[in-house]
Amino acid sequence: MFATAIIVFREVLEMAVVVGVILAAAEGAPGRGRWVGLGIAGGVLGASLVAAFAEKISDLASGMGQEYFNTAILGFAALLIGWTVVWMKSHGREMAAKLKATGKAVAAGEAPLHMLAVVVGLAVLREGAEAVLFVYGVILSDKEGPMAVVAGTALGLGGGAAVGFALYLGLLKVSARHLFGVTSTLLALLASGMAAQAAGYLVAAGALPGIIDPLWDSSWLLSNDAVMGRLLSVLVGYQDHPSALQVLTYAATLAAILGLAKRIEKTATVARA
């Protein structure tokens, strides 16, 4: 039971953190719940399909199909989240003013709301597929009986969802004045971590050189397998033994997102003046 619970908790925690940050970033936007709900439903459906064809996926590209699949999912999600950060920088002041005036955010534009479904769907798809595959591996290994797997899955789902919800409530306590700055920073770090993870999958598949692999090993201090390590991995892209390519990818992605966001914000400020 505990093996399954830990596996499911880790994967659900990643989903919940992404969903929580996205929900807080779009707090008050009309249709937010609907788009996020559609994303979750689509991700669950996609994860189910991936799990059904797990063997064929893993056989692709000389057994590296799952790595390439994860790279595509992470890369696309990082791109969409990065664009959302840029959009928020140009519209954040507008949205914050409306929050203060009416108690609700009335989103200035619909494009990012459509992206909510895609970003959330990709997160649920990736983590859901991994959870199903890992649990399936536990079942095949005969380490846990059916009832233990069910109980562990329920425990992991509840725990991961609870931590994600707590993060969401914490973000909502941030004042409207600072909400968009906080969530923009979190989203930028989230996207950079995803890009670095994508690079890590390509290194593992042998498609790219790690340059120096690993660049450091801090697992003795905080392992990615620990709950806090897993949480930091999702939120800020922490890795206990990253390759140099992953670190460079992280830094380049973060610099690109923040640089473009600052430029767009400056342009929007000049236009309003």
C-alpha cells in the first residue's frame, strides 16, 4: 500500500501544484473553472489512452519512446506557461485594478483562459500517465495486492490534492496588488523547470550531451524523492543531480521569459502614458 501511496502522491502533487498556481494566476477570470475543468478531463482521458498503449510507447525509438513523449509534453507546456507570464505582465495592472474595484478579476482578453485548459491538461496527462505506469509496475511485481493498491492510490490522491489545495489557498491570501507579480514569478520558475526536465529526458535518451553529468549532487542534502524535494522540483525546478545542459536550459528559459515580459511590460506602460 505504501509504495503505491508514495508513487501516486508524488505524481498527484505535481499535478496539484501546477493546477493551484494556474488557478491563482487566473483568480476571478470569467470561465476559469470551466477551462481548468476541461483541461483536467482532457488530461485524464489522455493519460488513460497513454496507459492503454504503454507498451507500444515504450518500444518506440529503441525503448526511449516515453522520454521523447515527456520531452514534447514538457516543452509545449513550458512554451504556453512562458507566454502566459508575458501576457500577464502586459495586462496584470489592469486586472489588479479591477480586482480592487469590484472584488473580482475581469480578465482583459480570452487567449490565456483558453491556454488554461491546455496547460492543465498537459500536466494531468503527463503525471497521470506516469502514475498509471508506475502503479502498473507495482502490480506486475506482485509487491502489493489489489486492495492494497486501491487503498494506496486513494491515500496518494488525497494527500497530493490536499497539499496542492493548501498552496492555492496560500496564494489567494496574497493581496491583489501583489498577486500577479507572485504568480508570474512562480509560473516563470515552473516553465523553466519544465524546460530543464525536457532537456534531462533528451540527455537520458542520448539525443543531447549532458556536457557535465551530473554538474553537482545535492541528494545528500535534499533528495528529489523526498516530499520537499518533489515540491521544490515542481515549483522552482530543483534537481538534486542535474546535468550542465539542464542548468543552462533552465537559466536560458528563465532569462528569456523574464526578459520578454519586462520588455512587454515597458512597452505597455509607455502605451498607457
